[in-house]
Amino acid sequence: MTFTLENTLTTFDYFIEAIENNKDYLSELDTPIGDGDHGYNMARGVKALQDKLEQEAPETVSDVFKIAALGLMGNIGGASGPLYGTAMLEMSKAAKDTQELLNIIEAGLAGIQKRGKAEAGDKTMVDVWDQIITAIKNNETLDESKIDTMVESTKEMKAKKGRASYLGDRSIGHIDPGSMSSGLFFKSLLKAGAL
Amino acid sequence: MTKGIVIVSHVEEIGLGLHKLLQEVAKDVPITVAAGTEDGGIGTSFDKVMAAFSENTADELIAFYDLGSSKMNLEMAIEMHEKEVKMYDASFIEGAYVTAAMLQVDTPIEAIESELNKLKVK
């Protein structure tokens, strides 16, 4: 599976739409274990991303991810800004050398971990990115319900990073909002035919 | 080489308030603030941090932040900006205050660092 300019742009079209449609839900997920603004923050980020994509008319996959990085990192406000921003920036760098989906997503995860220092099992977006990579490596056919399962796997985890970690055991039983928005990103990839 | 301070906070008033406090002991130290989101809400903005680096007239910068995600924005800006910026995990107000007071009297960075190590809370 590879990224093309077309499927990358389509992915972001779907992602922007998905964030917009789910912003209340994402903020609702963020209320018991965070500060209740994840959806609104992400919506602000994807709006900036959309404007930048329209203004700059990218010509390569790497350009699209770079524009996405700059749009998201400056406009989200919470920790998701630098995390998604770094992910997209690392994906942009990787896409200069390869269009291979797995390599580019792995670069994105490495960026998230460099920035946030989270490991798999910490109840963060890393859990979804990590499970997606494992599934691709195992040649599994991904569909929406498998992505849902990955997102829901964070529900029973105890948060070890981010604001939710201050809640300790009380973070158990809630889906991690960053994992949910990451799930929307991978569903967008799926819809665009890239995944 | 002149040294300056950059304050990164989630709340505009906190950033401006700390600036006011530092000015009292460091009237000649260049201090810039990146606080709150682009639209004045709670959070930090990468673009504002980059602007605070650029607008600061000093060549070398010492940065202080309040909470977790401001550290991430700060780290990202340090990687991308051409200026030499050092970030310290010191207590926000005390760290910035001690640094400002010491920069005002041209204390060497090693002596400032040793004070900041005592104030490490993050």
C-alpha cells in the first residue's frame, strides 16, 4: 500500500469532515479524564489545515503532510497540537524518500513518541498507531470495526501519560480521546483507499 | 552575546503577570511572552512560541513553561528556530524570577543553571 498525492489529499478531506462531525463527541470523551476541549481543539486545527491546503496547492505527498503539520501544530492549543504536528512533520520527512504507507506511518508514530514519551499501553494515541502498524505488518485486512476495536482497547487501560494520568485508576473505563481522533484519521485513510 | 527570557504559559494573564513580576528585578533583560492560544483561549501555541523567540532582541534565550503541553510546543519550536534556546524544567515562577534577577547583573550561565537545578520540579 502506498500514498499518492490524490489519496493523501482525499484522506485529509475525510479527516477534516470526521473531526468536524465528531467534535462534540471528542470533547465529551475528554471531559471525565481531561479538560473537555479535545474536539474543539482538533476542529480548530483541521480548519487551519483546510485553509492552508487550499492556499498552498501541494504537489507531493510530503508537501501535504508538511502543510498538515504546520496547520495542526499552531492551532490546536492542547497537547494534541505538538503531537499531531510532530507526527505529520515526521511523515512529511519520510515521504521524501518513500511513498510506502507502513514506513510513513511508522515515522509518524516515532514522532509522537519522541514528543510525548508515551509507550504502548499508556492509554494514549500511541496505542492506536501502534496497533495499526502491527496490523499492517501482519497483512491484516483493516476495516472500520477493527479500528473501533483498537480505539476501544484504551478504555480498560490506566492512563500513564498526560492529564488523565493524574486520575490514576479513575481513568479506567473511559476511551482515550486522542485514540479516538487517531481512529478517525485511520478511518479516513481507509475511506480514501490508502489503507 | 545578550541573553533573554521567554515565558510560555497556558493563560495570557499568567504570562503577562509573570512578565510584570520579572521586569521589577530585570529592567534591562529582554523578555517575551507566548501565552494562551491564537484566539486568546487556554492553551499554548507553537506559532506564538516561535514569534516570542523571534521578537526577543537577545541572541540567546532561556525559556520557562508552566504545564505539560507547553513543554511540547516549546521543544518543537526549539528544534525549528535558528536561535539558541535553552529550556529548563524548573518551577515556573521561581525559576524565571531567579534567572531574570541574575541576568540583570550579568551572572554567568553556569551559576544560573546551578540555581535552576535546585528549583527543578518537572
